[in-house]
Amino acid sequence: MSDWKGLRAPRTRRRAGDTPSEPEEFRTSRRRAGDTVPAAPTDRGRRPTAARSGPRPGRPERSRLTSRAAVLAVVLCAIALSLAYPVREYIAQRRQIDQLEARREAIAATLSRLQAEQQKLTSNAYVEQQARDRLHFCQPSQTCFGIINPGPPAVHVPPAHPPGTPWYERLWDSVQNADKTSAAR
């Protein structure tokens, strides 16, 4: 069982017109079958609710901004300002981390490509193949033939007109050459 010694009934504020009695919760627990329910407490001495909610005559209307609300607003602004710089730095650092990770992945891909190329270059078969193809080497036990494929003969066609010929002479010569080729067909 729990210890009830330290507990007291809650204090209720009494107003003018209230009758001193025990709180409602204790009265209801002592009721028996057939007891009547007490009447609702009277509203004597209380102001009507309409009078409490509206502005009071003769007094200026009270501002809704209380000192607690002002202090709360100042504290919230201070918290927001103190967190703005660290959040901005956090975002900048995350962006930098993402860039560095992308760079690391690119370097890792280049490294793997270079390692594969190194492995291929250290292979004896690849080195022999490159020596045969590029340098035309052959093994002592092989007979190698070199095919010389001469290109088409370089025919030097002298210009039809020397560089100092005026344009109208070159034009007349091109018309005459065009007539010769069409007549030859």
C-alpha cells in the first residue's frame, strides 16, 4: 500500500458568496443510494462572463504581448541565430564531403584502370606482340617479311598560271578549259 500521510487536499480559492465546504470530489464519494445531488454552486459575487471577456470601461485595453512572450521571442531568436552559423557550416561540410567522395571514386576508377594496364604491360606475350607490330621485330626462329606498300606516285602539277596573273586571264583560261573538256566527251 502507498503512504498517504504527505498528501493534502488541493486548496481552492474561495470567493465572496461561496460556502465553506469540502471539495466536490469528497462529497460525491460519501453519497449513498437515495441521497439527493446538491444544487450547483451559486454565482453570487461573480461577474458575468461577458463582463470579464470584454474591455473594462475606464481602463485601456491590455496588450496581448506579455513580458513572458517577449522573453520567449528573444530566446527563440537567440537560439535561431546561434544555430544558423553551425547549420550553414554543416551543410557546407556535407557538400565538401560529397565532392571529395566523388573525387575519390574517380581516382579509384583511374587507379584500377592503370593497374589493369600495368598488368597487361608486364605480360611477356603483350610485349612481344607490341614489338612485332610496332617495331617489326621477329624471333630468331621466325622468318619475317616486310611488305612495302608504296603510295601513289606524287605527281607535282605546276600551277596553270603564275602567281602574278590577273584575275580576268585566269577566268578566260578556265572558260576555255571547260570548253575543251565538254568537247572531249
